[in-house]
Amino acid sequence: PRVLMLPTCSGPPPRLDASAEDIAHERIRVLQLTCAAGLAGLPQISMPIPGSQTMGGPVGLSFVGAPGSDRELLRVCANLDGVLSAQLL
């Protein structure tokens, strides 16, 4: 299957004490990465990468599939999650 992989976010999440302006700016940056699939009618899954907290914070990846490949994309992401989780054990 052909799957496009891209980051879910462009950087770490805003701090809890971030200003409303900083939070709005981060929201726009996230939407720039994630809205294309929805606008194009493509299935997209965003998932946290297990163990990424040890790399300085949670890391999320988005996976985008071809039109109509929803079930295939779910299968790919479930398999990837199983492989990555097994490597942590």
C-alpha cells in the first residue's frame, strides 16, 4: 500500500502557561499539516509514536492513504503500532 507519512505537529505542544496568541499560532501550524487530507477527501490517521516521550516529548505522525483506502490505512497503522510497541518491551 502507498501511504504518505508526515508529522502531525510542527513542533512540541504549547506550554500550559502559553498565551492565547501562542496557542492560536500553534493551532494554525497543526492545521496546515493536517487539513490537506480532509480537503482532498483522503483518509488520515494521526497516532502517537510509542516511547517518544523519552525523545523529549510526545511525537505524533500522520498517515494519509489513497481515496477509499480507509481499511487498508487502519491495517497499516495497527501493524506499525504493534511493531513499535513490541520494540519497547
